[in-house]
Amino acid sequence: LILCYLIGSIPFGFLIGLIFYKVDIRTVGSKNPGATNVWRLFGKYPGIATLLLDTVKGLIPILLIKHFFPSDHLMAILAGLALISGHNWSLVLKGKGGKGVATSAGVFLALIPLHAFISLLFFLFFFLTTRHVSVGSMSAAIALFGSTYIFETPPLIRYFVMLASLMVLLKHIPNMKRLIQGEEPEVSFR
């Protein structure tokens, strides 16, 4: 679990900004070390790289845990929580971090792939129609939780989904305020 927290703490967006652009991403743009800020500041390829790396750091550890502990839902849930918490409150970034969307996506792609796929569809629909990553992310979090009531889901996993979705929504409170004020930036596809 400690290893999962440390893996989750790897701030790929921060590292890409620092290594390739000599910029501390926490000081520019939205000041968030996630894929969206990386995309806005450095372009789509660094943004996509950040998105993939943040997703993989949630996906691979859970796949390994499911392989070695196939019937232990609690171990996978605790590891997933550690991965997401590491991303959101990174040891490397002294307790600061991202919003946990991509890392959560990786965790749930490994843990409950059907639910995660439905959540991804909601993300894409709302992101592409509004051009706001935050709207897509919040919609995906809500859809992920809702899907646990549509498809058979063990109660322990449902509670974990509820907690992870709540973390995503709480991390997006500043985005909600900007959306209400009409100040939330859109993503350019150029």
C-alpha cells in the first residue's frame, strides 16, 4: 500500500514540465500538475503523455494485485485508494497534486472495466460537447458511481467508487465556480 501511494505520487505532468520545458507547472496556467494544464501550456503531445502515464500508474498496480490476489477485493480497493491519494496529495509535491481523474480511470479500468468504459463515454460526450475537461471529468465521476447501481457491483467496490467520485468532484470545486462565472477555459484541439 505504501508502494502504491509512492507510485501514485509520481507527478508526471510536473516532471514533463520541469525536464523538457524547464517550467514548474505549479506556477503557471491553472497551477495544476495534471494533463489538462500540461496540454494547455505545452501542447497536445505532452498533455497526452501525461494523461497516459497518470492512467497507467493507476492501471498496472491494480492489474498486478488482481493477478496475485484474485479474490481479495479489499486489497485492490486499498491499493486503488493509495494510488489515487498519492496522485491527489503527492509526497513529491509536498502534499499538493492533481485531481485524480486519469489515475482513477486507470484504477477502475483494471478493477471494473465495464463501469470505467461507460464512464469514459460520458467523459468524451461531455468534454467534446462543452470543450471543458472539467465538465467531462465531473460527468464521468457521476456516471461511474451511477453505473454501480445499474450493473452488479460488490458493495465494497461501490463504496470505493463513491469515495473516489466524491474526491474528483471536491477537487473540481474551483472549476465549478469558474464554470458558473463563465471563466473556465476551453481546450483547444490545435
